[in-house]
Amino acid sequence: MRKLISVLTAIVICVITSAQFSGAQRGQQEQLLPEGFKPSSCNTFLSQYPAVNSQTRQAMFRVVAPTANKVQVDLAGKRYEMTKDEKGVWTCTSDPQVVGFHYYSIWIDSVAVMDRNTQAYFGSNWESSGIEIPEGPEGDYYRFNNNIPHGQIHSIQYWSGINGMERHCNVYIPAEYDQNIKKRFPVLYLLHGWGEDENGWSNQGHLCNIMDGLIASGKAVPMIIVMDCGDIKTNSDVRKASTNDVTQIYVKDLLPFIDKTFRTKADRQNRAMAGLSRGGMQTTQTVFANMDKFAWMGTFSGFFMGNMGRGPAPGASAASPNTQSGSNMIETAFNGVFKDAAAFDKQINLLFISTGTEERSPRDQVESLKAHGLKHIVFHESQGTAHEWLTWRRALNEFAPRIFKQE
């Protein structure tokens, strides 16, 4: 009898809990958004907010914080004051935003927190909230296309003797890799920027969708893409990195591991490297010091001759380091790698330099390099974008079709 009562009690509790959960679901689903607004594609399951308007490019935010005194949204360099209703729900609407992906945070009584309504995106060295202001059909190249073959992204651990511990990387495998088991593939090593990690290109960058589309359309050669961490991480054990130069890890630990683990074309003509922002700097540091291993390279928002190589001229400020004359800067940049233009072109098939029109531009430096005699150099600009993921999606979409092509 006692067991029967326990069973009946459990059934009643389950029914009540299920009904409450269903009611909560209906409550979220029945929430009517203002006309023209839809939930952001970055939201968690069933979250209505933040909501975006594709026509006005505005975003609406909603935070439940009944005991808070002040709540703000920090988006694209601006703090928006939220207003509170009688139920303790705070709301606000942003100014029109640039299309593409943006990090944001919620400030509750001067404390920055994630918005629990969105997925987590690692940026600025913490798990941030994200919002996507949708493009029109011009953004289809980074959206999932169900009508083409799809590659896969493998999450892999490998050992780094330099780092003194295991490291994580993501590896994109084109659809053809598992279909043609005798074929070998060229490899692109692709780096993220400062404050992000090796998951950035997969999550914020939509790399898999971009590459699937380029390969399926015949615009890009089927390739393996390796996305490693741009930092040397340590843990609480006594293991320590033997060097602070992460580029040594790429060359001495990562590259041999990839060639051993995957069916790669393990020669310099079939090996490329590119990176965004700080990853662009790491690309130049790695490739220019190992030109026997790479023949293709790209920097996305990450190429400034005056900031690298031997550094700025004496007396130059950090804000404007390029006080050397153009010819002298070219002769000394990156330890003189550009000094002999003909020799550089024999070794590097492509130096692709990309930037957004709303950020600091290396256009003048590119023109100086062309005037110096470099022929294998391409400059690309993303119109209307700054130091952000849409700039870098567009850069990859332009860069990938240019590499591993035989003349």
C-alpha cells in the first residue's frame, strides 16, 4: 500500500511538472514580437529575445531582473539604457547596426554578464553573448545549403612538446575526403584573432558553410583546414611551455601531427597559412621564418609593416609607427623579406591582404609593395565593415578560391 501511494505521488508530481513546463513553453511561444522583428539566429532554443529587424537593422533586448537598479546593453561600443516595467522586465531597442555578427554583454548594476538567451561565443577572453544582424541573399555564401555535399569539422587533441601539454585544434575535412580514400589534399592553417580561440572560425565564422559552397561550386580546390589555438595555454600542473613563441608550435608540433594523421600533400606548394587580426601577425611571423614550408599566405585585418619585423623607426609613437620612408620600410620590414621582390615572388605564390573599409587600412603599404616589384600580391576590401566577423567571412570567401591553383 505504501509503495502504491509513492508511485501515485510520483505520477502526480510528473504530471504537474510537465504541465508547468508546457505552460512555460507556451508562454515563450505566445510572446508576440513587434512587427518586423524575429529572434536572432544566435539565440538559445525557444528564446525570443534578442530580436532583430532585418529591414531597420535594429535589435531588441529583454532582461528579467526584478531587483536590479540599473541594466544596460553593451553593443558595438555603445551602452544602451534599459527601462523596467512593473514586473521587473527590462527592455531596450538599439540603433541600426552593421549587418553581421556582433558580441554584446548585459550590465546589471555595473557588473557585465552574459545574456542567458544566446549561445556562448568566446571573444575578448570570455564567453560572450552574440547577435546576428541578417544580411540579404548576399549572405547566402555562409549559410547552410542543403543541396550540396558537406564536409565535417573534427575536434582533435594533440600533444605539443613545446607547450608541455595537450592542445586542441579543429580540422575541416571536405566532403570528398571520405569518398575518395586514396586522394591526398592540400592544407590551409587558419588562425583566429586576439581574445578568441580555435572555435571562432567554426562558430562565428561559419567556415564549414563557406568552404562547402566554394568547393561544391568549383571555385575552391578541396582542402583540409586546420584551426589551432593562437595562445600557449598552461594548467595548474608543473608543466610549462619551453617557449613563448606560439609559431614554433605550429611548425614543430602541429604541422608534423597533421601530416601524420591526415592524407595531406606534405610539401610547401600545397601548404598555406592565413589569420585574422593577431592571427594575421602570427601568419607573417610563421611563414616568413619558414618559407621552405609555405607557398600561400593571407592576412585579414592583420598586416602592418611598421608594427612588425624590426619595429618602428626611432622616436615613432605606438599610435603612428610608420615614420620611416616607404622604401626604407619595405627594405627592413619583417627582417628584409621584401628586399628582393623577385626572390619573394619565387617563394610565395600569393600574399593576400584584406581589410574592412571602416578599419585601419594597409592600402598604402600594399601599393608601395607593388611599386617595389611584388607581383603575387592581392588587396581586398570588405565594404562597410570594421574589425568584425563579417569582414573575415568575406576575406575567407575571397582568399580560399585563390590558393592551391596550378598555373
